[in-house]
Amino acid sequence: MRKAPLSITATERRERASTPRNAPAEGVHGLLGLEGVAPAELLRRGREEVRRYGGRILAGEVTAAVPADPTGAVDPRFTVTLADGTALRARRLLVATGLRDVLPEVPGLARHWGRGAVHCPYCHGWEVRDEAIGILAVGPASVHHALPFRQLTDDLVYFRRGTALDQDTRARLAARGIRVVDTPVAAVESAGDGSVEGVRLADGRIVPRRVLAVATTLWARADGLGGLNLPMRDLPDSMGRHFATGPAGTTEVRGVWVAGNATEPMAQVGASAAAGALAGSHIKADLVSADTDAALAASGR
């Protein structure tokens, strides 16, 4: 069964709303021309560029978003309410809320998230190449998670953490020189400089590791959007939930688009930005068509 997302407080929601998902990381990778830029700096530059085009940046937590005309007008309208009571009106909405990563409950793991604990071999695999890496299994998908990391290091350990592993899969891992640890994991240990020291097992042994790779549960950030009734879709193996969309981020709700990894969970920064640009062009075309229809109706022709 699909696990429910962990509940969060209003304070945590505000903090997460003001920071991108990759805020803990030292830099953004795989973004042509901006390799290694700090997430906060990328956000600052992006907002400044929006302002130069006449866009308005408004900081606030969305507590509600609903159609202004529930009957489904040809040219839809929406009301978006913020935590301070501000009500905004919009003809179209682009949801780009991103994801929330939920880590497995392993003591000591969370403090290393985005640095010594990583999740994607394509987002930051190059930066951890040739290190002693450990895979903290969370389910069947972790086997497929491990193999790309094996391309990056000769020293890879798979901590099974009670997940199933048949003989065929064990043989595949062994063929790639990946050692499997069946003893339960007790905690992640930190070195004096704050980096990962290793993984402590239930029997007290510590397996030295410098980097830990773990697949997170991916939950699209949907706080405040319930009134839109946007369709959502579960990921396989209870690995999360995201918004269900069609081409260019279209949804079943007239006038609402979704872009980025709120709908494409594996999208990196570049792919998410491209999706936003594509959705934006479709929104513009939709508004052009609506304005032309309105002008034609007003002319009586």
C-alpha cells in the first residue's frame, strides 16, 4: 500500500516554500553554462531576470487556490489566497511547486542530506566518483539505483536494510563487484569534520563509507492546491506521488498547467526549466486565443 506523506507543521511549510528542493546542495549540476552555481544564487538570478521582463515576484505561502467560476467558463478565472490573507486573481495557473524528499528513518542520515548523502547518480554522481559509496536500500528500486553508482566507483556496498533480494539479483550485484550487507543498519556515523564516517550495523560493526546514496520517497508539493482537484498519480513501489499531466504540462483542469518535477519526478533543473518554458508558451497561446474569441464576440461578427 502507498504510504502517506509525513505530516509537516505550518512553520516547516513556510520554510520549504521559501527554499528550492536542492537548497542543501553545494551546487547545481548538469545545467549547461551554469555548472556548479549555488541553488540560492540560481534562484536569485532567475527572479531578477523575471523582474527585468516586467514580472512580479511575490513571496508568500499559498493556502488556497480555487476556480473563481466553478461552472467551468470558457475563459477560466482563479483565486489564489496567501497565508497573510492576500487574494490574487489569475486567468491561468502554472504549478511549479517541485517535490519534497522523504528520507528513510535512519538515525544520523538527514544531517548529511545534499552533501554526503545523495540520491541521483546523474545530478551529483560525478562529484562523488571514486569514493567509498554505500547504497541504503529502501525497496526493489534500490537495485536499479545501485548499478549506475557502480559506474562511478569500484568500492560500492549495498546495505539491504531488510528489503527482498533474490539469488538472481545477488548474482548480478556480485558480478559487478558490489558487496551486499544483510545485517540491519542501526545508524549513519559522522566524522569529526561533519562528513560521513560510515554505517553502523545492528551488531555494532561500522562499515566505513564516505558517501551514501539513497532513493527518497518523492511527494509533489501540493499544499494549498486541493481546491483545484488536480489529478495525481502514484509512483511504482510506493515511491511517492506526483501530478498527472499531458503534453506541455496540461491537466484535466481547464486553465491549469504543471511543470517541473512536481509532474516529472526525475527531471533535473535543466529539464524542469525547459518544461516551464514550454508550458508558458502554451499558456500564452491559450490566452491569445481567448482574447481573440472575446474580441470577435464583442464585435458581433
